[in-house]
Amino acid sequence: VLIHAEYAWLGASTVTGGVAVEVEDGTIVSVGGSTNKTADVTLGGILIPGTVSAHSHAFHRRLRGRTQGEGGDFWAWREAMYRLAADLTPEAYEDLAAVVFGEMLRSGITAVGEFHYLHHQPDGTPYLEPNMMGMALVRAAERSGIRLTLIDALYLTSGADGAPPLPDQTRFSDGGIEAWEERARAMASLVQGKPTVALGVAAHSVRAATPNDLARVADLASDLDLPLHIHISEQPAENDECLAAHGVTPTGLLAATGFLSERTTLVHATHTSANDRELISGSGAGVCLCPTTEADLGDGIGPAAEYAASGVPLSLGSDSNAVIDIFEEMRRVEHHDRLRLGRRGVHQPGDLLRAATVGGMRALGWADGGIITAGAPADLVVVDPDSDDLHGIDEDNAVAAIALAATRASVTDVLVNGEHVVRDGSLATSS
Ligand SMILES: [Zn+2]
């Protein structure tokens, strides 16, 4: 298929006019200037790589509006989230995720990392098919047409001291590291051969795993060559708990257990010390920022500028999905740093777009993705320069306008793996 785009962002500081993108079997095979060949598809507007939510819990979407107005802290919010998790069946989980993934696609998100820990029946008994809940997410992704990395998270303890799961956490737990590993390996077989589904693994947090568990999860990621994720230092209380139990910060514990490497993505990493950040940048690990969720939950403003300055690869996540708009996540990375540091232009617009695209694909194990170039998956999004957000912009400042002024309302068309899944703002599939 030959696509002709009026403009495209090819990674430079400006957009390029008249770009031909040739796609075969879901992969971009060539990118060039205007061609004599007749285009199969003509896309008006600005073509950008598909954006990525590298950290999502689809089921939290149901809390939208139901907790935003409440008081309390992160831990009070967590109670509400646990009540929601208690009665979700595989069918309800799939339907809810399909709706969320549809919303993501219409907003220009072409790939999602689902951080999945809702594994078992409410009393902790495995389903007949132990990966029934994970497969519900896979089916939801296939129904909606989004690219999915299912990140299977281990959740065995209720604190850094190794205490057993709370009653509300029973369905998250496999009961032991061996059982988790066996189920995760089975999940790898279940998704094998699916062109738009991949597997990642995670430990939920240093609160949910012992040091030995962390080492075992990292070993499995290495053994199967999978992305490795973890929530880290979202709240100061987690740091205190980890220091009390292990005498090191959460990041220090990851370094000591072999969890930090180039395959690792640290979600949030909000409350890290300078020493933590040295460990992170030295290891090649990336950081996934979730600014709208971190703001909603009162987590704090993370040191994005410090990570960027030391070369830590950044990605973005919609996390709780109280808001699904990766353009807003991009903008907030810059705006939070402006508010924190008292200066402007902390992150270059192109770098914000890279966090939302190539950074996300890297975090989710799609190594060549997130850029419009030969060899990349054909995940593409069109933003309308005549939208309310963008009308009147110039070619020269289009990249800044997309990163700092656009919203999901500017998205008109979306392609995933070469399939045209959103046309003129509407989903082509029925989810
Ligand atoms: Zn999360």
C-alpha cells in the first residue's frame, strides 16, 4: 500500500511536505518524497508515528469521575480501586478494556502497555485457564485493533517486609514465584505468533515482591528476552518502607537484585535521590512518566529534566486512564518542569514527541517502532493542522504546536500495523 501524506514528522525539528510511505504486511518498507506512483491512500494533515501509552491499567477507567472529586491521598484512592477490582469477571474485564482501547485509538494511541495483575478469581483461586484474565486483555486488543504489550505483573506480598497479600490483593497473587513463572511462561506461548501482541513481565513494586522474587522476575525477562517493568517510588511512603525493610531505596534494591538493565522501564520514579538517578542512567533503564495520573493522585512532580539530561530514555503512560490524551501527558512533562524549575523550554518539542512515540515503543519491546522509517511497524496517526487546536500554525513550528498545543481532538486518522482503524475520528471496528 502506498500512502501519500500532505506533511509528515520524520524526527526532525520541522515537518516535511509531500511524503510517500510504502507499507507491506504491516511494516513500513520505504519513505520518500513525492512519487510518480499513484497513492492508494491520501492523508491530508500531518502524519506522525503512532503514539504509545507505555503504562495503563484499563480497568481503572471505570473510576473516572467516581474518585476525581474525592479527598484523601493515594492510599485512600487505592481502596476505591480495590473495591472495583473485586467483582470484575473475565467478560467484564474484556469489555471494559475493549472500550478503553477504542478510546485510546481515537485519541491517537496505537500501542498500549497493559500492566496486568488482576490474575485470579476474587478468592485467589486460578481460573480453569490460569491466563483467562490476561487473555481477556488480548481479545480486547484484537477486537479494537490496538497493538498490545501485555505486561504480566507478579504481586505476592503486601509490603516490603514480605507480609502476605491483604484480602483485597488475594486475586493478584499466584501464591509463589514458581507458580507466577509457570503462568507467565504459559502466557508467552499463548501470545506467540500474534503480529500485534507481545509479552512483557513485571514485579508490581518493591512492596509486592521480595528481593529474591525481583531477581527471579528479572531472570525470566532475560531468559525470554522480554521488557521488564515495575512501579517505583511513586509515593514517599514506599521509599520509607523499603529503607526500613532492606536498608536501601527501592532503586537501590533493584540495582542489588539485577533488576536494572536496558530492558527495564521504571514507572513513575517520582521520588528518587541523585544516587538513585545515577544507578538508573548507568544501567540503561528507561523511565515511564504518567503526569496526569501523578497529578490526579497527588504523587508529586518527578525529576523528568534530570532524567532527560542524563540520557535516560523516557516514555509516557495514561496509567489510571482518568484522562486518555497522550498530547496532554507530553505537555505536562514540560509544564511540570516549568513550574518546578521556573524556566521554559526544559524539554525540546521533538523530545516530547519522541517520548510519546519511539520511547514508548522501546519500553514495550517493539524495538524498531515509533518512527516513520523503513523497517518500523506501520503505526501512524494523522493530526489535522486545521483543527481548533492547531489552525494558523506554520510548517516551521508545527512540531512545537503538536507537542505543546494539540490535544486528542486534533487526531483524525489512525493506522495500526498498516490497518486503517480510525477514519475521520471514528473507529472502523466495532468494539
Ligand atoms: Zn500503574
